[in-house]
Amino acid sequence: MSTLLPLAAIELSITNVMLLIVSTALINNFVLHYFVGICPFIGVSKRLDTAAGMGAAVTFVMTVAAILTKTVTYFVTGNMNVTGGQPGVLTTMIAGRALDLSFLNYVVYILVIAGAVQFVEMYVRKFFPPLYKAFGVFLPLITTNCAILFATLMIMMQNMGFAETVIYSIAAGIGFTIAIAIMAGLREELDFADVPEPLRGPAITLIVAGILALAFLGFAGVQGPSQAEPADANAPAPAHVETPEADAAA
Amino acid sequence: MANGLPGPTTRFFNGILPENPVYRQILGMCPVLAVTNTMAGAITMAGATAFVLICANVITSLLRNALKPHLRILVFTLTIASFVTIADRTLAAFLPLMSARLGPYIPLIIVNCIIICRAEVCASKQGVGTAFFDAAGTGLGFLLALASISLVREVLGNGTVLSGWAGPGGLGLRVLPESFPTWNLLLLPPGAFFTLGVLMGLVNWYSLARKRRVAQGNLFTVGAEAARAEVQA
């Protein structure tokens, strides 16, 4: 990298940024395409206002955690275990050669996320009491929310730049909020439906989520036919179907 | 056990069906939905999870007297993260194709609620032997759940069993004739939700039918008690 801080692996034009946002929030929706954050999706989505609070808290923590872990990865541990990865900038400078510390990434990430959640909670409680009241019980729960760790891992594995990281994490949080809010609206109506006894509870929620995922599958058309998913079992799993770099090239 | 907690045998069998992590406790949904479009991926995932579960449970059990209450979740998480790193690097070295296919879902084992749940419920209170059998039973229950979901999805969606076990075209077994119209939808994300929802409904239906025969009361605990009595008899 010629500059000190790589902003993005893609060219930051309006088209590419819009594509990145649509692709992250709608097409590759975290809940309905990658299946991360299913626990709050099923557990918290009973009422619309709690669902919206959870979505806002996740978006907030996800952005903070993504920026922090990106910084740690770029300067200290590096991501040499993925293709096109590079060693940490500061460790290379200090050691005088490329050190592969990427095996530390998972431990460092979970520690950074747990720490970030604690600090965010204390900061919000001290300086933004109304916001704290709104987020309230959700903040501590978010440490073990897989969506946060998933976002940091995707950013590490796809070698995103700093600006890209911010856009990606905010868009992912918005996508999560959209999915959980729609689900909450549906479940408020579902309370009045006559569901067969064995299907009551999580089972019918999962089937409704399946119909919702089917609807979100339609967004794949936004990017053109090249983005259609391979239906072959030997093809890569959904996690590797598309990268923003490939989207930009398409 | 003197303190009223279940012993190793009960813990082991509880993990398989009465307290099955997927169908009964609805934990760890993320890998359950994400990797079950092929049986090979599902079994690899369940194996990695079981390895981490057993190692983390044993270590947590050994540490249980030194744990401070306010730091215990952090200790659990760091223990799990270390073993997940071992599992991830091992998979990347020996099964590179599978590792690339599962991608970020292997490191996501760190935040799998099943492992933290077992550490909290069993390993932080009981001895090493019990913790080991508890983890083994829960791991086996997780494996059975993932295998059952992926069996439905792969057979109906692709007409094969275990295809792509050793790379594309290796070791796959075609169980449905080529003329069978495959349900591609089952391999796509919505298929995961549908399959799990329907299977969970079937498990509940079985529990309800059993409940009617056994006694009145709460659905899950009565089903669990009955199955437990049957297993131990």
C-alpha cells in the first residue's frame, strides 16, 4: 500500500459505494442470507420497539468493533492467513521483518469486542442517559452476538480498507435492523393466527423467516444475473458467493 | 452427585435427545442454518464444534475452583477462542477445500451459545469426568441434528448423499435417480429455514404425542423426563 491508511480495496465512486450498501444490507442480508444474529432474531423480535432498539444497538456496536478490529489487524496482527493478506504494519516495523501473527486474530477479536461493549456501555450510561435507557438491556447481550464477530471476520477475510469497513459495518447493521423489524411486525400479527400446535413457537417463526428469506432472494436481481447463486452442492457455500471486489468488477 | 446435579451418564444421554441443543434448546442456530446445504460441510462443522466443546469443557472444569464470578464469561470465551484457533488452523492444513467452503463459520464457533451454555451449566460446577461426558453427549446431539437437517436438504436438493466429501466429485453417493427434479430452493438460504422449521415441528409433534400418553404438564420437561426414564431403564 502506498498510502499509510488504505481507504478501500475498491474505487470509492458513488456507484460502488451504493452497490456495497445495497449488497450488504439487502442482498447479503446478515440474518436472511448469512444466518448470523439468529438468536436475537428469534428471541427479541416479539415487539416492534424492542426489535428496533436491538437493531440500533447492534449497528452502533458493530461499527465501533469493526473499526477497532480493523485497526488492530492492520497495525498489529495482520491477516496473512487469507489470500492477499499482509503482515501488521507496526510489528513489521519493530521486528524488521514480516511476522505472521494472524493466528492471534480470533482471540484478539473476541477480546476487543467484549472490551468495546463494556466501554460503549459505560460511555453511553455516563454521557447519553436517554440513549442508555433505550439500548439498556441489549448492550451486554451483544458481546456474544455472532453478527458482530462475523462482520469483523468478513472485513479481515476480504481485506477491506478503512472507509469500506465503516460503510460495510453500518450497512450490515441496517440490514440486521430491517430484518428484525420486519420479523417483529410479522410476529405481532402471528399472535392472532391459529397455528397447529406442534408448530407453535420457534418452528413457525423459522418457517415465516424462510418466506421472508425467499422474498429477500429477489434482491439478487438488483445486481444482474451474474449474482445468481450456484445451486450445485459442490459449489462454494453462500459465504463465498460474492465479494464486493467481484461486485465492483461485474 | 451429592449436590443434586446429574451424573456423567445422565449428562451424556441428556445431550443426545432430551436436551438436544438444536431441537430442544434452540441454541447455536447460526451454523445449523448456514452449513447444512451439504452433509460433508455439516459433519465437518459438527466435528469441529464437538472438539472445541470437549476441550473447553474439560479446561473449564479444571479451572472451576479458581474462577471469579464476574470474570467467568471472559475466561470461557478466551478458552473457547484458543481451541477454535487450533481447530481452524488444523482444518486449513488438512482439509483446505472444506476450510475454504466453511469460511468464517469455523471462527464463529467462538460465539456458539451451546459451548458457553455447557460451560456455565455443567463444567463450572462439576468434575472433569462429568464435564467430558456432558460435552461428548451434547456434541453427539449437535452432530445428529446437523446430519438430519443436511440429509433432508442434500437428498431433496441435490439427489446425493455426502457429495464433495473429498473435493468436487469425490465419494458422493447418488440416492435419487437423475430424472428426479431436484428442489434447488432447499440448497438456498430459505430452504434452511423451511427445513429446520418443519423438522422442529415434527420433533414437537412426536413430543406432544408422547406427552398425551405419559402425563399432563409442561411439554418439554415431560418429554425429557419420559425419554430419560426410557434411556436409563
